[in-house]
Amino acid sequence: MTSPWTICNATLPGRDGRWRVSIHADRIISVEPDTSGDRADVDGRAWNAGGRLVSSAFVDPHVHIDKALISDRVADGADVAGLSEAIRAVRLLKADFTVEDVAARARQSLNMGLAHGTTTVRTNCEVDRYVGQRAVEGINRAARAMAGKVDVQVTAFPQEGWFNTAGSLEDGAGPFITEAVEKGVRIVGGNVNRAIWPSDPERQVDETFALAKLHDCDIDYHLDNWDAELAFTLPYVAKKTIEQGWQGRVAVSHIASLACVSHAVAIDTIDLMKKADLQVCVLPTRIRLTRTLELMEAGVNVSCGTDNMRDPFVRFGDADPLKAMLLLAQLTKQLHNAGLEKVWQTMTSNAARMLRLESYGLAPGCLADLIVLDAPSVPDAILQQSTRLAVVKRGVQVSGPVQIAPAAY
């Protein structure tokens, strides 16, 4: 069994002073104040952080690594300006996806995130008549290859819409979601948007809940992703969550239309969301956000994700949580220290809660999933986009230019 080792003279998020974090095997065994400062002994089993920030590793709760890194496959001049156009563009591309292709791009995406400090992700994965189950197979292959470095949760995602509605964009991914769940995917995805699908959004919610209840799965919706009140199914989802006893197990991403309803309707809806313990994920690369600060102030758990990366939906990106957090801080005007500390939580503790991670955090008994940043504080790390010096997964260093752990990686 490996001997304990320590990170000493460290700054921790949300805590004053300097700290010693001791690790044994895959767990944190103690977190204690450190008054030795730069005089801390370094004997090969202790690394002196020199006041740098040590944090729980990043959790990215909303990515799309099945279709990441394909923007170069889109024909020059192709119209992908809107949501419907991007769906059509990906539809053409994913018909040619192979298991090997998805696995290679997914692994590259996970390694990009790992270098930036991300050791857990939840990825949406499209299943439909164009790609079948090949993308799920590819993601699973990549997850196996990255085991011990990055943990991957998979959501079976109906990008094409749940029902098959003739003469429309909606192309019936529902049966493929069922197949994916029956084969082992543990999160039922939904794509609920009255503005682009002609079908009844409440019916999709009913069917996704029925499937989740049957197989004891969590639910993760792309919900109300439209800049108008037309697409506003959020209250129905919250009520359904309470009715079905699925509190804490339902995530809703985007919910942009919440920003378009009246203030009175928004207040009532946010209160309902709180009662349902809905998990909210905001995606700042979309630019138009929901009522992020109001949700936070109400006590709703709000996470942030990096979302799409270099595909027809979002052409840029490198899976870096610090960039997503800085953009979120800019859009919500949370550039003061207290605001930046809240933003930090959206890709650490809040995201871990959304994914229902056990043993996450900076406390004795938690898994030793850590990052060391070349910054003296959380605000500095976000504003300066600081270098990730080391990334530790379950007590083993798995990335970073500075060796802090006693064992080679």
C-alpha cells in the first residue's frame, strides 16, 4: 500500500489562511491549517504549494463529446446560423460516424479537459436512426481508455426530437433512447422545445419520466432553449418531478425562456424549481442566459458546462472550465470576489451535486480528485486564466507540468 503524502502551504477555495491536505491511497485523510508557511518541510512525501490554490478537480456537467471536433467537416458556406440548421448539419455528418471515430474524438476531448483540470464529465450522446447506438459505443470505449483519469457519465440524448412528425424536423429518437437505456445508459435525455418541434412537449416529458421510472434512471433535459416565452415547459417539468418523487434527479439545461416570461411568472416558477430540487445547468457559450443570479439567490443549485466544442453548434472551444467560468462571470457581471467565488462553485461543488457524485470535496474521506493552479486565490485563477500545474485523480497525478505526487504518472 502506498504511503501518505501531503500538499502543504496551500490556499483553499472559500477558506482563509494556508492549509495542509494529506492523501493516502485514493482518499483525502486530513485537511488542517498550516502555519509553517514557506518553511514547510519537503521530504519527497510533501509538496510545498507556496500559497498556490488547491481545489477539488473540475466537474463539467454538460458536454457533447460524441460530436466534438467535427467543425472542419462542415462544408464551406453551409448555413448553420440557427438551432434548426445546426441540427440538420450534424444529421448529415453523424450518419458517417463510426465507433472508432467517435471514440478517438471523445478521448481527445477528455484529454483536453483533463489538462485543464476536469476529472469528471457528463456527456450528452445522440442516439437516433442516423447514428444508431454507434456514438454510445464510441463514448464507452473512450471512457474505458480514460479510466483512472476521467469519470464519464453518459446521457442518451434525442437531438432529433422525441417523436416522429412527418413533414417536420422532428425525427423520432424516442425508441433509440429506450434502446440505449435498456443496454445500460443510466441517464434519460430529453430535448424539450415547443419552438422547434411540432409535438406536444408535455407528452415528451411524460414519456421520459416513464422510462426513467421504469429503469431507475436520472433525467437530463435540454429544456426551453429558445429566446421567447413560446418554449416554456419548465413549470410542467418541476411539477412532474415533485409528482413522481424524482427530486434531485432531474437536471434542466439552458432554460433560456425563463428570462423571457414576466417577473411574476418567473418568481413562481423558481419557487417551484426549488421545491422540486431541479438541477440547473447554464451554458454561457450560448450567450443568452436564463435568470442565473435569481436562481442562485433563491437557492437553486446552478452549474455551468462547457457545452459543444468545435461542431456546427459551437465552432470554438477547448474544454476549459476556467474560460466558461470567466464568460459566465462577464455575462452575469459577477467580477467581484464574492461573485467569482460563486461562479467557481458552478463547476466544482454545484456540478458535483448535479451529477450526484459521492465523496466529492475537500474534506477527510473525500476522493483525492484535486487540481493545483498557479494562482493565490479563486478570483485570480478565473481572471488570470491560471495554469493548471497538476491534476490528481484518486490520489494519483494524471496531468500537469509540475510533479507534486511522489509516484510517477
